[in-house]
Amino acid sequence: MSDKILACRCEDVTTHEIEEAVRAGHRDLESLKRYTGFGTGWCQGKQCVALCARMLVELGGDPPDAPITPRPPFHPVSVARLARLLPEEDE
């Protein structure tokens, strides 16, 4: 049943994948995030990190001592550029 329950909707990570990752030895929140990919989608963990952290602890993992590390886009893009209000830059 847990293979169909989503823990992270942005990245389609199921609770089954979280369980398997903890069994595979990913016992801290950052390692679990890197292995499964939860918290790396559009919401940057705002919707899923609490559930995944709770599951980690319930499955015997280490309690988180800090939140996950959010990663902004590599090259931030202004809204004006996306709306094509600014000229294209030479690459």
C-alpha cells in the first residue's frame, strides 16, 4: 500500500521509497533527501519535509538537527527577463 502513497508530490517520491532508503542506510534527513529527491521540487520541501522527517524518525533514523539545505536555481532569472521585457544577453 505504501508504494502508492506520495510523500513528495513535486518529485513523486512515495512513502515506500522513503522506507526503502532508510532500510538501505540513509539515516539522516540530508542523506535521505539526496537519495530519494524529496524536497528538491518546486516547493523546496515546504510540503513534504515534515512528513519525511517524521517517517525517518519513526523508522529508526536520526532526528533532524537542522532543516534541509534549499538550493535556489543555479542562475537566478528575473521576472522581467522571463516576460521578455529586457533584451537578450550575449552568451
